[in-house]
Amino acid sequence: MARALVVAMLRALLLFVAVSALVFGATELLPSDAAESRTGGRATAEQLAQMREGLGLDRPAWRRYLSWLAGLCHGDAGTSLVTDRPVAAMVAERLPATLTLTGCALAVAVPLMLLSAWLVGTASPRWRGPLAALATGVAAVPQVVFAAGLVVVFSAVLGWLPPVSLLPAEGSPLADPRPLVLPSLALAAPAAAFGAGLLGGAVADTVRRPHVRDAVARGLPRHRVAARHVAPFLLAPTARVLALTAGALLAAAAVVEMMFGYAGLGELLVSSIGTRDTPVVQAVAVLAAVAVLAGTAVADALGALTDPYARGRS
Amino acid sequence: MNPLPVRFGALCLGLVLLAAGCGGDGDAASPAGQTLRYVAVGAPATAIHDPHGGIGNQSDLTRFALLYDVLAKPGPNGVTEPRLATSFEPDEKLTTWTIRLRQGVTFTDGRPVRAADALFSLRRIHAKAAENFGRLQMFDMDAARVVGDHTLELVTTRPYAEVPRALESMTFVIPEGTTAFDKPVVGSGPYRMVGGNAQNAVLERNDRWWGAKPPTRRIEIRAVPDPQARAQAVISGQADVASSVNPATVRQVSGDRNLKIVHRPAVTMYPFVMRLDREPFDDPRVREAIKLAADRRELVDKVFLGYGKVGNDLLTPADPSSPADVPQRTRDLARAKELLRQAGHGDGLELKLATTTSYPGMDTAATLFARQLGQAGITVRVTNEPPDTYWTKVFAQRDFYTGFFGGIPFIDVARVSLLGDAPTNETAWKRPDWDAAHWKAMAIRDEAERRRALGTLQRELRDEGGYVVWGVGDGLDLTSAQVSGLPDGPGFDSAFIERVRLGG
């Protein structure tokens, strides 16, 4: 058990370094840099060189990456190259907005996903194929399309909800929930379909297991079969799918936040890539990676704890 | 049922509401009416608290203009309107300027605003030249000094008659010795910062400000990068003012009685820029042919949807020194073809024109212009470049591209892109005689005479330079019907919104 924990932690650490190096390298490969972005193309070569020196951009990329990593070990996420503000503060002021949005999206997506998975998994063989195909189809529609469609229907035609989602000037983003509806739905629909597609198979496999058939044959009521004989087998895959979905939601939030003008982490990420603000890009990307890693770890742990066959062992 | 109690209750409620409406200064009665919600152009991710470097977001500029006093601001007809400064007095040679400041002004933390604070701020702006386009490069800041508590002396590197204009707008004064800019810095302006988050700044009236009491108690500034989203914020009632919306939106909402449009004339310009040191633009005949091939009316009608004016290749038509007696250049395809033939391009000329989508309509302008040039026998291939690298990799580098100017004064344009030592001389306009004439004009004390001399310079640039200025678009702000007093002057004037009023 202890060994497994160490291995899991090492794996997470390696993944973390790999992700951060990959993001850093990718940002580095983009043309132009923060010094050029700050001077708006109106500086002399001399001024640019001075600016790069001031921002530390004159050092080779690998050294900048290592000093970023070293800073992070000391709990310092660095300073933005564009705004001169601490990265931690910039991320922290956006965290509530994105957590609220993805939370709302999850609150819609999870029940929808479980319901659809149940429908797909328990459907008669004739219907299972088309239903699974429908789920895959919906999952494949990009959030942009969902967002645009929702705006057309609920804002332009019906006029029920605003097509932009500005944060309230003060207080919680939940203070006025109306602006959250459309972005949450745009995030939730494809995520639910994606999860349903993955879980549908697990449901189908479980209901075919001998002990379930046995229980049905013994004449137990359907809901008891579902709760006692099927659900325990679904906990682990559900947790894994949820971890994946949460990660995917964070990534999709970037697109949806931009479309609705919602100032969350996704919007920060996209804008910072535009201004080549590497420390900010790194911070947001790493935060998303950590969320996915943590989610997967929790899912693995849940899987180990709830696996009905593992009970009584180790 | 006895109806009396109901009526009595209604009467009481009415009296209470009436009393609340009359009580105090009315602030408590209609808190919503006392908060102006202003949606400005800006990327929330790049919001800054340093008012002296590069200010790329209009949302930041507007916030700074409310939080800090400036020495002066642009007034109507190019006249400088003093703010913190009360007078600007030059010496005989126009190189040493004595600037007197208003007395009894305090920062919101109670400290007095002194000449030392102003000089500290000006020196910071000067030192950050790389970020603010060399805004105060005309000064020798080492020679500047504090003369008294409220008097300072600035020295220019050459005779410079336009010092008051150079000190307009961006000269935000903060306390001497400030070093931390990761949070809002204390100011002495008409408003002070009381809160906000990633997207918003919340400001409240500074009741100790020296100027006329601003009519609105509270202003919320939101940064929204997308023009369509800004407009939607006002249309859907989430905001009272949206700055810089698309012409298409204006056309769409015209006739809606709940909304108003404020036109700021001549603030958007997408000139086509030709580099004079590259072929074929090094030949003046080619440049003239290209200018003659432009159908300016069509460009203004299709790019700005008519919300603008036809251009005459003058870069700063709204500047008071812009020459008024220059005949309008009109389309003349025959003459354009003849010039091209003379220049050796009788059997055609192939060009590549770069553009981007940074500002609405830039790409349309390039595509349309390419078609118009085609009618003059010039084959143009338009390349649409990504906006995030356009201003660093294409702008001021390529030999033919779509530029941008936002209604800045002629002396600023000269400093950043025309003089020989300009940081980005984008057209390679390198004429020692023109530079000399510019500095000679700047040494003329008499305003009318100086403006005439500056006008002559602009005329030469119009005839021989590398800018095709086909038109200028209006700045278009969308407001709810109850907003009044929004500034409508060119350039930085639009940042000063402390006189905006809600309701009546």
C-alpha cells in the first residue's frame, strides 16, 4: 500500500514536470515575446533589448524554466511579464469565477450524464447502438457551436437570458445567476454526452453480470437491483469519468469564457497566451493539470476502495 | 371586506417612498441611478496599476483618469485645459518652462500634492519611454527641478512651444517615492478606488476633489475586449455605457428609443502604409498612383458604414494645425494608370497587402482596397495576419500593410513615426529638411504662425509620403437613453468621464 502510494506520487510529480515543461516549450515556440507585446511594436531595438533584460527574457529558455520551477517549490508563482503583478494574485482573483462556472456546469452535467448512461446501458440491444451514437455525436459538437446555438435561441429569439456574462462588480458571481445559465449549459451538454458514451458501456457490462441476472431472477425489485448490485460496480468508472470530465471542462471553459466575455481562468489563459505572458500561462495550465491529476488520483483511490472484489483483501 | 386598511397602507407606503425620495441628497433613494456602469475596451488579463508605462487598455486609461489628477487635458479645438497645473510659462528660448500647480490639493490619504510629486511622476513616465512611445522624450529630465512647493521647472532638449499639449492627458500624478504597483496607488483625482475584481473596478466620488462635484456617486468600469459583447452589455441592461462599438451594431439599434449613440468624430483611421525605402514604393509616381486609385467614398461606406469622413491623405485631420485649404484628392484611374506606365509598370504590378482583425473593419478595408487597385491594373494579394503578432511582426516592418491611428495629435504622430529618430518610422519618411522645418516650427512662439508652419509639413507628407488616408471613422459609444455628458472630443478626451450623468 505504502509502495503504491509512493509510486502514485512519483508518477504525479513526473506528469507535473512534463506538463509544465511542455506548456513552457509551446509558449516559447510562439513568435514574438512579452517585451514586444509590452512595447506595442513602437520601441527601438535598444529599448527592446533593455526591456528584455529587465524582464529576464535575455536568459536562455531552459534557465528561465528552471528558475520558474525553483520559485514554485518555494511557493512563488512569479510576476506577470505584462502587468508586473504577482501571478498568484491574478490567478486567485479569477479562481472563484471559474469554479462557480464549472461547478454549475458539473451540477447540470453529472445527473444528465448518469441518466443518459443508464438509458444507453440498459436499452434493448436494438436501441443501444443508435443511443450510443447519439451520445458520441453530441459529445463531438464543439462548445462554440453549443454556445452560439444557445445564444441564438435564448437571447436573440426568446430574449430570456443575456448573451454576455459579465461578472458582477462586487460579491459572488452567483449573486445574479442569470448570466451563468448559458455558459454552464454550453459546457455541460457535450461533457454529459461524452461521459454518457464512456459510462454506457460500463452499465451494459454490469447489468449482464451473473449476480445481477441472478438478482433479477430472484425477483428483487428493479431499484434494489440497481442500488445494491449495479451501482457499486459503477462507482470506480464513474469517478474516473468525472475526473476526466472536470479536466475537460476546465479546458472547454477557456473557449466558453472567451465567447461570453466571462473573466475567469480560461479567459486569463487565452489572453496571456496572446501577450506571451509565460508565467501566467504556466500558472493556469499547471493548475488545470493539477486538477486533473488530483481528480484521477481520487478516482483511483475510490476505485480501489469500492471495488467489490477487492474487499477483504490487503 | 373593509377596503380602508388597504388604502391606508398604500398611502403610508407612498409617503415613505416620497420621504425617501426627498431625503438627503437623493443618493439613498436610487442607488441604481447613482452608479454608472461603464464597459470599456480592454482585456481584463492585462489590467495594470502602473499609470506611467504603456496603457494598452482603454479601461485602464479611463480608471487612471478618474483616480489621478493630470497636469492638463485636451479641451475643445485643440486648446489645452489646465487641471492640476494652473499655468505654463516659457522663457525667451522656449526651452525652460515654469509650471505652477493648484494649491491645497490633497491625495485621498490626506497628504498634500506637491511639485515634487508631479516631477516624480513625470520622471517615471520619461523613464518608461519604451512602453509609452516616448511620450515625454522632448524633456531633459535631469535638468528639471522643483522650484517651490507648487512650482516646478521643466527643460526641453530643444525649443518646444507645445509643452502644454505634451503634458495633456497621461501625466497622472502619484505620491513621490511610490515603488509598489501591484495594487492601486493613491491618487488625488475626482474618484477613488473602493473595490473590484478581475473584470471590474469600483470607484466612488472623492468629495475632497478640487474640481466641480461630479454628478455620479459611483462608477463601475468593466473591461470587455469584444465590441459585440460590449454592445450587448448595454442592450441587455447589464451596463449603461459601452465604449467603441461596431458600426454594424449602431445601424442595428438605431431607432431604439431606449438607446443612444455618441459619435466621437475622427478617431479611427486604418491608413494603408507604404515604405518609401522599398520597391516599388520608392518611386513617388507609384505612391501617387495608389493614392489616386482609392475609391474613398466606397471605403468609408463599407468599412465604417458611413459613420465617418472621406480622407484626404492627411494623417491628423482633427488636429487644429491640419491645413484646411488642401483640395480633396479624388479617384482618377486614368491618371493612376498613366503614372504607373511612366514608372515602368505599364503591363501590371503585383503587390502583397497585409491586414489583420485587431480593429473591426481592418480586413474589409484591405480586401476592398485590393479590388479598387485591381481596377487600376495593380494585382494585390491580401494576407490576413493573426492579431496577436501583427503589431510586432508586420506593423512597421512590411512594405505594404494596413495601419492604425486613434485620433492622436500631429506632434505625437511626428514623434512616434515621422521624425528621423522616431522609434518606428514606419514609412521610412527620412527627410532631414522636413525634420529641420519641424523643429523650426516648434520654436515659433505665436500659435497661429506655428500652426501654419506645422500645416505645411503635413501637406508635404500628404503629397509625397507613404500613407493612404482614405477616411476616418467616428468613435461610436452606445449608451442607455438616460446617460448624458459623455465626452465626444477626439483622442484622450474620451477618458475623462467624471461629468457623465445618469437620468435627466
